[in-house]
Amino acid sequence: MSLDPQAAEILKRIEESDGPGLGEGSPEEGREIFATTTSLLGLPAPEVEKISEVRIPGPNGEIRSKIIIPKGAEAEPEPLPILIYYHGGGWVIGSPETHIGETCFYASEANCIVVVPDYRLAPEHSFPAAPQDCYAVLEWVAANARDIGGDASKIALAGDSAGGNLSAVVAQMARDKNGPDLVLQLLIYPATRMGATTQSYKDFNDGYFLTGQAMDWFFGHYLKQQGQWDDPMASPLLAKNLSNLPPAYIMTAGFDPLRDEGKAYADRLREAGVPVDYVCYEGQIHGFVSMAGALDEGKQFLREAAAVLRKAFTT
């Protein structure tokens, strides 16, 4: 493998900057840095018909959520499919706003409604607040699909990093609770095993944007009690049964500590009889899709993911 030259240039600029890196400082500082990074490097949001904000009832209060409607939705003869997108950020940082470029792209290119919840973040709200909120949003979307112009029989989940983790967890919860049917789980460099000790963790522990130290920082804020690291709601790779889950499209990055656990989840799903497409962007770093404004392969993945969504919604 060789590191993508554009990614290498971004890493060089990060190393030369004076600011704290990912997973350094306080959660508040991390949130500000992440928001600045995505605004500078993220894909500019394409034009959509409408972005509204709703408050979805959750297990511990309302969950602020964005609803993105693609252009031309009013002219569509049938309700549109729905994508629920859980943003990344290690369960500590990130928001619907930090991922507005990707989510508007999916709405536009996959011609779907996109719902982006601002689920509760750690350390203010530690595990299992995030998956509880994310599942509540799924239930609300399925129950209120018609009211937002959507089709409850065509719901997909997607998310990057921690959001990929939450997508996998919510898909398992939906199966176990006899919840809404899903047409796809789109997992973008997902965290599937808390505290993993894989070869990719050893190879890319430092120097490739997401570091082992940063992951420990995220884990330390998110998981507060002994034994939570092995809970399948935190580590979906540890679920005993992975059968009867929705089809999966799983993407990993070659220079990413999370690469091997993402591949392991794809392998286990396939062994359980779940249809799986797996792809590794071998020259890329973790988070490269959120840097699609500066990375050509970030744009390439977004186009491929939109095509995967369109196919899932029409199958």
C-alpha cells in the first residue's frame, strides 16, 4: 500500500500546525477543532430543496434532527426513500452540521430524504445514550415517514466511524426488537470492537490522523463502567448472532487503525448469511470522506455510496 498523495499533504499540514490534534484537549476544544476541520476540508453542500429541523422524542428528552429534502421532491409521484445518517466523531464530537456536505450529497445523488440526528454525546451523556437515541430516531422515522414525504418500507442506515458503529448497533437492535425493516446498512470505516488490538491498530497507531491515543480518549469519555467495552451495543462485532440483518456495504481505509475490525465485521456478517459488499480504500486515512472537499477519493466514495443507496432503494 502507498499513502494517497493528497492525504499525505493533509497529514503534513496537520503536523505543521500548532493546534491540538484529534483526541487532545477537552471535549469542547475537540468539537470546535472538528467543526473547523470539516468546514475547511469537507465537500461543499450541494443545493437541496429544503433543510428543516425537528425535535424527535427520545428516551431522555428531545433529539434535535435535520431533515434534508432533495430538489424536485414535490414533483415525485411516490414517497421518497429515507436515509438516516448517524454522524461520526467518536461519540464525543461532531454534529449534523459537521456532516452537512455528505448528507446533502446523499439526498441529492440518491434522491432520498436524509434524517441526521444530533444524538447525545459523551462525556455529558455516556454509553448507552447514543445508541438509545439513534434507535428512537429510527422508530420515529418509520412511524412518521409519510408525514415527511418518505416511504417507511425503504429506510437505510448509514454513518461514518462512530456513526458506522451506531448504524451497526441500531440494525441489530431493530432485528432484536422486531423493529422497522431496513434495506441497507452503509458502514463507513466503522468502529466495531472497543479496545481492539488488531494489526492495523499496531501499524497505524500514530501519524495518520486518527491515532490510538485519540481512540483511547474517545473510549474514556464514552464508556464509564467496567464491562461496557464488551457489550454488543458498544462493540457490535461481539454480538453472538449476526444473522437476519439487513444487507451491508462496508468501507474501510488502508491507513486506519479501525481497518481490521471493519473487515472482521464484514467477514462475520457474510459468514452469518448477510449479503455484504466490502471495499477498502487502501491509500486513505480515517475520516477521508469528511475531507472530500480536498481529497478526490473522498468524492469518489461519495459517488459510489450514492449509487449503492439508489440500488438498495430500488431493489
